[in-house]
Amino acid sequence: EAKKQGGGSVHHYTPELGRRGIRRLELEQQLRIALEQNQLTLNYQPQVDLRTGAMIGVEALARWQHPETGAISPSEFIPVAEESGIIIPLGEWVLNRACEDAMRWRQHGVPLEVAVNVSAVEFEHVDIASRVSQALSRTHLPVEALVLELTESVLMDDTEEAIRRLQTLREMGVRIAVDDFGSGYSNLSYLKRLPLNKLKIDQSLIRGLGKHANDEALVRAVIQLAHSLKLDTLAEGVETETTRQFLHQHHCRHAQGYLFGRAQPAEHFLSIH
Ligand code: C2E
Ligand code: MG
Ligand code: MG
Ligand code: MG
């Protein structure tokens, strides 16, 4: 750990680093237990069509209610899961649970599509296509109902192996969304090479709408880029009516954010018609 931080020797060990290291190790152990003891749950956040206002789908978001310390945020435990490899069984649990819940909604006449986050570590180490086909055949969920969200870091590593994996998913009919698009510096050439369906415009760009002219220009450009590549657009982190109107006026198709609703337990969607 000291080496990874750039120290390269035990002399750089500090009490601060030590405490962080211990916290991480504790979290890792507790996360293993959490997975075994069903302390993890999935909540679902609405995704709406900006033209009609209708809910078209939901994004599955992992939640961890720790019995002693309370809720732990995914931005804290997902990185721990990735570094420790726990993301492999955790991701499988997420995919299966999301497909089960989506199938249950369908059986109640609520045909929402479900978007599942797949981390770079999972994509690299697991045969996602066969994991997806197992989950679909186990739950009987139609493939049209499933979207996988991948971040740019996965897509920029466009090795032949990664491209083959994405093509297999495409041939199966699984749709792929690029998560957090515009959150980092990126070489955009992967957009034309890979079989993608949707760009999710990162919250950091959406938050500046109405405040920074540059962000408005960027968001407009991203929407145009997506449409000229025949990709769907979804704006993340929409919190205000002004933002909703801006996005609608600039032909962004879909949106997600606190304005439309926070992530809710699966049962919440059973009664929606
Ligand atoms: P993400 O995939 O980009 O998910 C969107 C995040 O933005 C969620 O945070 C959501 O609650 C939050 N959000 C949605 N609307 C708004 C809004 O209007 N304002 C603000 N301020 N935030 C909003 P959450 O649930 O804390 O998840 C954080 C990240 O953790 C996710 O980012 C995703 O990268 C990761 N994550 C969550 N669940 C999973 C999972 O099951 N598997 C994997 N691999 N990653 C997950
Ligand atoms: Mg996501
Ligand atoms: Mg995102
Ligand atoms: Mg994110």
C-alpha cells in the first residue's frame, strides 16, 4: 500500500495512511460478510422520456445498510469491491437481482427497462455475455429490457478482446450505455468503433446548466454528437425544472435525477401504471 502511494519505502508510512489502510481492510471484510448475509439491496432510480414525461426505465443502484454503522455509500464500497475482487460476486448478485425485479414488474404489467452498472474490473475479468445470458434465462426477462452501463475507462481500453465482448453482447440484443460521459478527458474515437446505444451525460456537465455558458455549449455539443452517431442521450443528475427545459429544448431524449425521483426499493414500482 505504501508503495502504491508512491512512497516506495516503509519510511513513508504515516499514521494517517495506516488509518486509511485499516479502514479499507475492515470495509473489505465487512463487505464480504454483507454479501453473504444479504445486507446489500438494490434500489432503482427512474429514467424518464423528456418528450412525454413517462418513466421508461430505471437504473439499479446498490445500497449497503451496515448493521452497526448504518448506510455506506456505493462511492465508498464499490471501489473497495473493485480493488479486492469482491466486485465479481457482487456484480453477479446485482445483475441477477435486477433481472428478477424487472421480471416481477413485468408480471405486474409494469414493463420498465433496467440499467445495470458493470465495473471495468468485472468487464475485464468476467465473461459478461455468458453471465447475462444465464441471468436472462434464469429469470425469463426479455433481453430488450436490459441495458448495461459501462464507463469510458472500459471503452477506451479497446483491445480486440474488449471489442469482441461488446459485439457478443450486441448480437445477443443487450444494449450498452456509456456512463458518466464527459466526466474525464477522453479520446472519442471509441465512439465510432464500438457497438454502443446510449450516452449518459455526466452530472458534472448537467449541474453547470443555467450557470456556465461553457457547460451549455458542451451539453449541446454532446447531444449533437450522440445523435449524429445514432446514439440515444440521457442526462444524469437533473435537479431543476430549468435544466429539464433546457435539455428538452435541445432534444436530449432521456433524463434521470432528483427532479424525477431518487432510487427506491423494487416494490415501489409494482404499483405504478
Ligand atoms: P452512477 O452509475 O453514475 O449512478 C448515478 C449516481 O448519481 C447515483 O449515486 C445516484 O443516486 C446519483 N444521482 C442520481 N440523480 C442525482 C441528482 O439529481 N443529483 C445528485 N447529486 N446525484 C444524483 P449512487 O447510488 O451513490 O452511486 C454512485 C456510483 O456507484 C454509481 O454512479 C456507480 O458508478 C456506482 N454503483 C452504484 N451501484 C453499483 C452497482 O450495482 N455496480 C457497480 N459496478 N457500480 C455501482
Ligand atoms: Mg450508472
Ligand atoms: Mg453515471
Ligand atoms: Mg458515476
